[in-house]
Amino acid sequence: MSSLEINSSSSNPEMKLPLSPPLVEDSAFELPGKNTNEIEETAKDIIKFTSEKLSIDEISRLVTSPLCGAISLFVGTTRNNFEGKKVISLEYEAYLPMAENEVRKICGDIRQKWPIRHIAVFHRLGLVPVSEASIIIAVSSAHRAASLEAVSYAIDNLKAQVPIWKKEMYEESSSSWKRNKECFWGTND
């Protein structure tokens, strides 16, 4: 559902925008009427591994902040081919205690390198059909450069450090576990 309404009853559409932006859950805000420089908001790292379908809108809302002018997203999806084979889905497994800890470390590294407000890292587990999201990383910051660089850093380091395994399921009833070439514990070919 959109927060933008268009009245089509006249030839000149009237747009009605919400009076105030939606508040981010678990944030502490000052009283209304203060300027944005006086708003207090607790920075959040939201990490979730789930078998449920991922929602770009929901995850984007989690990092929305009135203090930020940028939200950058990385959405990794299941493609329908790999090396000439038709892929029908991916299957992900993870060692959750270690995976969550490694993602927290990546979030901490990001906060050391860039002025970021909120970070959300959601990764799908189990079967992920073609065109559905396997991972969504969302980062908010005051300006675009920080959030864009942080999202790139997050996905590169997630693939290199986090114990998540991917199996490609092919149309011809075969499958293959895949190793991330960036992964530090993988063997060199």
C-alpha cells in the first residue's frame, strides 16, 4: 500500500503526502516540533535468517530514518541459469550461531568505516525459487556515498566470511553445492 494518493477525479491530479514520515520501530525520538538536528535516534543493526519470502519494502522501512537522505539496497536473487544449466531454485543452509556473529562483526566494521544510521541484513534459508530474493542488505545514512559503499562492503564480506552454503537445483533433477570464490575457508582451485 502506498503512502501517496492521487485523486483522479479532476484533470489536474492532486497529490496528498503523509504529514510525517513513518517512525522506525525501536527508535527513540524527541518530542515533535524539534528540528531534525535535535532528533535522537538509536542506531540499529537488524539481522535475520529466515525461510520466509523476503520483502524489499519491509526491509527498506526498517532502516528508514528522518535523519537520513539515503537508503541503499542490495538484493541478491536466484537466476535461472548457471554455466549452461537451467536452475529452478537455490537451497541455502547456514550455521546460525556463527553466521549471526559474523554478520554482527561486518556491521561493526561498517560502523567503523562509514557514518551509517541503520543496517539490515536478511538472508533466506531453505529453497529460494528463481527471481525471488536470497539476500537483502539495506543501509541508511545521511548521504548516498556512505550507504552505497557500506552495502558493497557488506555483501562482499558476507560472501567471504559468513558460513552459508548454497546448492543449485537444476531442471534435469541434478544439483550442485556451490562454494563462494570469496570464501576464506574454501580451497583454491
